[in-house]
Amino acid sequence: MKTKHFCTIGLLFFLASYLLFSNILPSFNTSIDFAHWFNLIGACFLLSFNDAFPKTKTNKVASILTTLGVIAHIGLCTIDFLMSSYGNNEMAKEALSQQISNSSLIFYPFVAVGPSLLFLGLALHAFAFIKTETVKSLMVIVGSVAVGFSFFALKNGILMLLSCVVFILGLGLLLYVSRPLSKF
């Protein structure tokens, strides 16, 4: 498989996770947390974007941010798996949530800041194409900001999903431009 294929798989899993996070679909009362599994798998495959884009100084920084963001997504999904393991025990979930919130060594890198680095890294990768692929680059950049804003500020699942669609579509379109991505 080519790098583009791994990137595409990552985009599809990531989109599927946000579809489930948005609560548009009816809840599957199952012991498997598909949303977070899809998010985890998608984030790991999105690491492939570090190899798909040109090797410039900006993209080296973007690769570091993307990698840190994937690591943070792994941590966040692990926390969410632990949370879902409590089932309907809301008191235990609240105790774990309180413990995480009180520990800055867990809260900031894995909940508050870290996962956003994935979006920031991929947006910085897209920024390399701002002159030649302006609309596609802006789709990624605006989409990445909109995902965070709709989740943290507005707490709106549908807007978060739509923002993710714009973000993913922009990345997908940049991935399949008619010229090699490794050359400008």
C-alpha cells in the first residue's frame, strides 16, 4: 500500500469517529466504544501525512506537532476507554474525571491541549500549499479551528461533524492533487 492509501484510511476512520461522536446516529448500546476505536485507528493512520507532504522546515515542525497530537489522541482514547469501562456507574466516572482534571500531567497533554496538536500539525502541513491550493488549504485550516470551536465552545455535535467533514475533505483533496506532493 502507498502512503496515500494509509492517509485515506486514516481520514475515513477519523470521519467515522466524528460521525459517531456527533450523536446523529442512534446509539448502539454495545460494550464496544466504536467512536473512540475509530478515532484511535484514524489518528494513527493520519501519521502517514508526515510522509505524504513535502519535506520543508515548516513541514518538519508540522510533523512533530502531528506526531505529538497522535500520541495525545492515544492517551485521550485510553482515558475514554477507561471511562466507558465503568458502564452506568456515574459516581466512578465522576471520580475518574475529577482525578484527571486535578492532574495537570494528564489533563493538559492528553485532554485539553494535546489532541488539538493533531489538527494544528495537519493544518500546518496544509499551509504549505496556501499559494498553490488556496481553497483546499483553507478548508483544512478553517476546518481544524472549527472542529475545536464547535466542540469546546459551542458543544454542538452536528457543527463539529460538519467542521470535520470540511477538514477531512480539504486534506483528501490536497492528498490527491494532480502533481507529486513532494515537489512544488
